[in-house]
Amino acid sequence: MTSLHPIISRCVRPGTEVHSDDWASHRQMDRRINNVSAHQIVVHRLNFVNSVTGVHTQGIKSCWNTLKLGQKTH
């Protein structure tokens, strides 16, 4: 278990479907975190949008970039 798992468990509602990249600590999240009912991944070294499922992480990455930019200006 990574240090992210308890945080994710507290922050998502039961039955949540999570979309992530294929970072090793994200793998099998639906089996490791009770609140996650499904876990879809996109492998960025192959593409930015999973061509089969349409899963992507661009929305959250944009959100993080905005947050980091705000932190840098303070």
C-alpha cells in the first residue's frame, strides 16, 4: 500500500470509478482501496487517451497545473 491509498480512500465516495496513468502505485487500485469500484488507466508512453476506453487524465492534470501555478505566485 502506498501513502496515497488512505488519502484516496478518505476522499472518494464508495463506488467511485478512478481514472489514472499506469504509475506502479496506482495499479490494481480497485482491489486495494475499498471505495474504488473500478479503475481505468491510460498508458502515457503509448497515448494520452486510451483508444479503446476513451479514458484520459488531462482534466485532473490541468487542475493540478493550475493549483501549482497558484502556489508558485504566493
